[in-house]
Amino acid sequence: MNRDRLEPLGVPNADYDFDDTFTGARYRSDPVAFDRWLLNQLKSRLDETHVKVVLWDAEDSRPGEGQAIVRFCDRAALWQVLINPALHFGDLYSAGRIKITGDILVLVDEAYRYLAKTESPSRRLSRSRLRAPSLSDSQRNIHHHYDIGNEFYKLWLDREALQYTCAYYAEPTMTIEQAQRAKMHHVCRKLRLKAGESVAEAGGGWGGFAIFMAKNYGVKVRSFNISREQIAYSREWAKRENLTHLVEFVENDFRNITGSYDAFVSIGMLEHAGAGNYKQLGELMRRVIRSDGRGLVHSIGRDRPEPLNAWISKRIFPGAYPPTLREMMDLFEDTGLSVLDVENIRLHYAETLRAWLQRFEENVESVRTMFDEAFVRAWRLYLAGSLMAFVHAKLQLFQVLFAPVGANNVPWTRAHVYAEGE
Amino acid sequence: MNRDRLEPLGVPNADYDFDDTFTGARYRSDPVAFDRWLLNQLKSRLDETHVKVVLWDAEDSRPGEGQAIVRFCDRAALWQVLINPALHFGDLYSAGRIKITGDILVLVDEAYRYLAKTESPSRRLSRSRLRAPSLSDSQRNIHHHYDIGNEFYKLWLDREALQYTCAYYAEPTMTIEQAQRAKMHHVCRKLRLKAGESVAEAGGGWGGFAIFMAKNYGVKVRSFNISREQIAYSREWAKRENLTHLVEFVENDFRNITGSYDAFVSIGMLEHAGAGNYKQLGELMRRVIRSDGRGLVHSIGRDRPEPLNAWISKRIFPGAYPPTLREMMDLFEDTGLSVLDVENIRLHYAETLRAWLQRFEENVESVRTMFDEAFVRAWRLYLAGSLMAFVHAKLQLFQVLFAPVGANNVPWTRAHVYAEGE
């Protein structure tokens, strides 16, 4: 995916008036020489043909095609971004103290290009990655993100299965609905689900995948989730589909899964589990999977250990951590599980986020009505920033297929995943 | 692969007279009560319907179908096996002080079943796995195994490409020649080799894969190997094939690879590199692969860390170590490489070893003439033991595909690996 692919979204995505009361008159005196010097520090980091940075006294101007203009609306905003851009930029943009016109993707792209140039190759490991959130931590963290309203997510996720996880664009021209369907088939084929089998799902979202598995593969699913809103939604959905005999939604933490299943699956939950809990989760997976069973974990990850962006961690996903493959091995090695297959579909998440961001902008008026302008901006930046994090390989997407150590009924090759007409 | 698949080899594989001078009269007095007690200790570990264990005074008897008879020919042999079976069994069998009649695979299978029952789930990590053999260590270790005569390996490896690494049975009915060809295509498709590209190969064996790549994919290959006999053989072969303009064989350690390539490939070399050298090897791979290039490492591995069997390590493969995936991540994380795809084809190595063992037995007279009976027995046990190590999941076979971090020209899906007619 090169620069050419980063076409502007084609919708006016950040050109809003904002309420001046956010900033008041504080620090709004005319820029002084020191402000201009600070501005130049910032400008020197970015390619001016793509990103123009101006101060609060600049005349309004329209960005060209494939350009973004960033306006600092007060002196403190400028200082704060220079001190800690990763943490403060998001809050200042949300608050309207930084204004972006033009294509926000171009801006985020530029920022990642700057980071790539300056990053030191050897970085300290974050101690935070080993955090093992307790049940109540997890409850609070998950509520923060997933219980803000099912109606909000329905505005911009795929309309069929409400998948808030990476899609699989088997063909690059797919719609988000097709690509989410392809993702679910891809996972089910890897797991070789057969009618009548039992599946445990850890972190079921709004129930879309559990219902898909029951409907398309005839399996019996028990799906665990600690988001109350999602569980309620899932149960209603299963009722509407007349699938309550096949799908059971359990409001409980994955750590409390009991029983014995042909398959275990977890899509987009590991990011919230905490690296310190992986061994426990691995032991649990080994316990609930039958000796001839198998499992799949689908998770955002990293090429090397790094803490989550400070702003995302504070405002969007408290407690989240994308692990490296080495860190993920805590799930398998020494818990009696054997890794059969790892697939990294990083760029599919960039495409997924592009589709989400597009829908988000198409429905931005509804979001603004539901929440407020600050919320709109925060989510726009989160979606755009995540998209670029996958484009710039700051984030990966790993699907790991596994089976109990010594299981010899594993697939002979992976050809069945790609067989036509299956 | 269940018990049913372990049909006897169909060739008289271990029913030889041995030279009594190996043991002399030492400890050959009639068994006493204590000898019988020791024998019962051993017997209690094995299923007598499959494996019969007898002492030196027992009458000769023929094993039934799917059975093995183990005869201890002297008292010391019995003691030594009870004290340290992993180390001593191989030497005593090679020396003719333990005699096996019937199917050696049944015996090794039984031994692994016993081990599986008694193994403690938490084992100490071996410090030896972190050994980083120096250039001269590697030279000596490789000479020990690979320079014992090309003619010997030609007796039992596939006849087309002399691949002494795991084959890929795209169809389970393939011959070893077809499966080795399929393995080489599988690797080339994963790497998406295109005519005119350049490839660095680390550990090229007898040159079969380098020649295959040049011939079938039109790439330019530089292949590195420290086995003098293999290099000489490879060069002759390339000459016969009129491929010297495309393939260059370099007698040098992988640590000395220079240049810049579209692809890096290493099949069956990592096992000899030493886990302490992985980071250095990873840095080297990153350095020699172009920013839009890719690489593949194919290696025996483990589900959890464990030292290599003591006898194999002493007699067959000094310095060898099969890493876990976590250990392999030293190659990629922090060296700027991103893992795209991991495939575990463990059971394909069991099939490969079955084909090798079959050919070995078909040509056992030639091997005995080249070497001696002790050599024949050591290699038979090594091949049979390795086969069962893969069946019992003590060993894995990982193929890891990777690219420089941030390369966005990576394959969109893996479907091209499985596309017909490619």
C-alpha cells in the first residue's frame, strides 16, 4: 500500500466550526517570536507539501487535494504537542484547540513517517505490558469502550454481522460486509468446523460470529463476554434468528469458561486480556479443548514490544496491549498447546479501518447528535490513527491456529482453507 | 497418524547376527534373581503385546506382526539402559549388545508412549540451548555429519534433488521424489520468486534446492555451506546442469554472507546455528534482504524448550538444537523483521523419515559395505527414532515467512500458494 492508495476520503471530514469557549482568551494573544520558533520545530518534522501547520493568527485557507492543514488555536496547545505529541494531540484536537482541515489520513501518515525516521532501533520494554488486569479491571475497561451504545457502532460497522475486528479481504474489491463474511469463513475453515461440534468463544462482541457459526456451520456455540450491552444485544439477535437452541451467550469473563469443546475461538479479545494473564488463558484453552480439538486466537499484535499509544490507552482503550508473537507464546508453550499456523493479515486491518472511517464520516451527523463534537473528533482520530498504524506496520494482526500437543488429526495441509466452493 | 499407520517396514530390518566379541564373556554368566528384577522394571514400562524384552539366556523366538523383541546380551547393557536409556540404548544397540528383532518402529513408538506417561509437565530449560557455536565449532559439527560420504546419502534420500530436509506431501500418496519437489515449490511460492531475482541460501546441502530454484524460477542463487564435500558435489552438479551462470556455491559460514538479495532462504540450517546466534543471524538476514524483499526459514522445532536427545547429540548431530517458536523470535523481533506466516508441517517429516528408512533398509547391504554393522544400527535407530519423535510431537517442523518491518508489498493472502497450475 503506497502513498497513491491514500486517496482522500471524499467527504468533508474535519472542517467544522468549533466552540470558542473551549479555549477562551487564554494564551490567545498574537504569536511572538518564540511561538514562531516552536512552530518551525514542528514544521521541520513534516513534509510541507502534504501538511501545513499554522498558528491561531493565520488566515483561513483551503487545503489542496491530498493535503491537511493543522491549526494551533492557542499557545498552550502548541507547547503541549511539542512536549508529548502522542498523548496531547488527541485531547487537544478533540477539544477543538487544534483544528484540522483537509485529509486527516494525510496528517497521520506524515506523523508516522516522521516517527519512522527518528525512532531509536532499540527501545525499552514497557513494564505495563505485563499487567494482568483483574476481573474488575477488565469489567471497567470493557465497559468504557463497548458499552457506549450499540446504536453508535451500528452506524459504521458492517451491517450484517457487526464485526468490530479485522475483516479478511479475500478479494481487495470486497465491501466491508463481504470482507467480514470472508473473515468468518476463513476462521471457520481454519478450525474445520463440522456440524454438531461444540465451540467456546471468548469475547463475542455483539454475537455476530457466534450466530454466523451456528447458521453456516451447524455448530453449538457458548460465547463469553463481560460487556452487558453486548450480551443483551446478542441474546435478542439469536432470538430473532431462531438460533437459541444452538447459541448461548454467557455474561462472564473468559477466565470462568468451563466445559469441554471441539473448538475454542477468540477474535479480538486477547488485546484486552493483559500479557500477564496469557499463561492462565493458555491453560484454560488447553483445559476446555478436547484432545482432538483445536483453537484459534485472532489478535492485534506487534513486531516488537511497545506500549500502546498513550492517548489511545487513556481515552479509547484503557488496559489494552497488542502483544508480539514471542509474548503470545505464553499462551501455547508450557501449557500443552502446539502452534499449527500463524497468519499475519496486517494490511487487511488498514482496509477494514478505511471502510469504517468512510462510514463513520458518512454518518457523522448522527454521531454528533448522539454524543458531541469532542467525541466525533476523538473517534475520527482514533480510526484514522489506527488505520495508519497498520499501514506503517506499528500494529500487526495475527491469527494463530493451535491444537493440543500430540494431536495427530490436524489438517494435513492448509489447502482446504483455499479450496473453491467450500 | 494413529497406531494403524505404523505398519511394519516390510523388510527384515534388524534381524542380524552380531559379533560376539563385542561383549566377550564379561557379565555373561546366567541371569540371577536381581537381573530378573531389573528386567521386570523395564517390562513394566512397555506394553508386552507390542514389545517383548528378554535376557541373554532366552531362547530365540520370532516376533509376530507389529511386534519387536529386545534382547539384552549382557548384564552391563541391562544396567546401563535402566540408568540412562536416552543416552546408552543407542550405543548398546549399535555395538550389538542389545539386539532388536521385528519392527524397530514399534519399539521406538512404545518408548515414546512410556515417556509421555511419565514426563513431568514442567521441565527445566536446558542451558545448552543458548550455546552459540563459534565458526570452528560449526565447522567440526557439520563435518561430523555431512562429510561422511555423498554416496551414502544418495542411497536413501530422494533421487532427484538430494533433499536431506522435511518433504511436503501435498498429496499423501506422493513418492519421496514428488514430495521433495512439492516442498521446493511450496517454499518458492511462499517466497513468490520471480525470474531475474536474486536469492541468498544459507546451508544449501548438496545444492539440490539452489539448482531447483534456478531451473524452475529463473532466479540467481548464491548458496552458502561449510561442508566441503557438499560444496564440491554442488559445484559439479551445477556444471552438469549448465547452470553455473545462475548458481554460485560459496564455501563459507552463513555469518559471512554479504550482498543484497530479493530473497533469503534457509532450509534445515537453523538447527545447527545455535540459539545464542539467532539474533546475529536475524540481523544478517535483515541486512542482506532488500527493503521490498522477503525470507523463509525452515527448521525443526519444539512445542516447548528441551535439550536434544543425549545420544543423537553425542553420536549423530553434535551441537544441534531444535528451537521453540518463542526462541525463534530472536531472529525477527528487534532485528527489524516482521513474521508473515508460520506453518507447522510436523507430520510431513514423519512421512519423509518413513520413506528414508524404507530406502535405507532396501540398501542396507551397501551401507554395511561402506561402513560397518555398528554404523548401520546407529543410523537405523536415528531414522526410526526421529520418525517417532515427529509422530509423538516431540519435534515440530516450522516454516516461517518474513519480510522487513513495514514492507507493504507483501502477499495480500496466501491463496497464491495453493492456486492450481501455478
